[in-house]
Amino acid sequence: GAEHAKCANACITKGIPAGFLTADGTLYIIIGKDHNPANAEIAAFAGKQSAITGKVSENNGVKAIELISIADVKAETKG
């Protein structure tokens, strides 16, 4: 949430892996293209409702999404 956004942004900027929590409570680790870090692309979205597109995978119960794009939900709904 917003109260944790500053802390989350600092952690993501420093390279700590980030996750995406869906509305139904599913948590995905966010990875970049070719399994590179996506931190630089997602740090500004910490604590905000965002829409992510990407390729979903799961291995041994760990869910991940290979990031294609991320956008502010409010920006998407204005169209």
C-alpha cells in the first residue's frame, strides 16, 4: 500500500526482488526479459495499483511473471 511504497521503492531500487500481488491474493515474483532483473522498470510502481502483462510461469509452487509491460491502473482506465 501507499504507506509502504517509500520503503518498497528503496528496496526494489537496491536490487531486492519484487513481487506483484493480484486482487485474488496470488503473489508473483517479477522478472525481466530473458530473466534479467526488472527492478529499474517497476520501482516507480511500488505501492500503487498497477496492471502487468507478461508470461506467467510456475516452478515448485513459486509463481513468476516475465514482465512485458507495467502501467498505472488509473492511466489505463482513462483511455
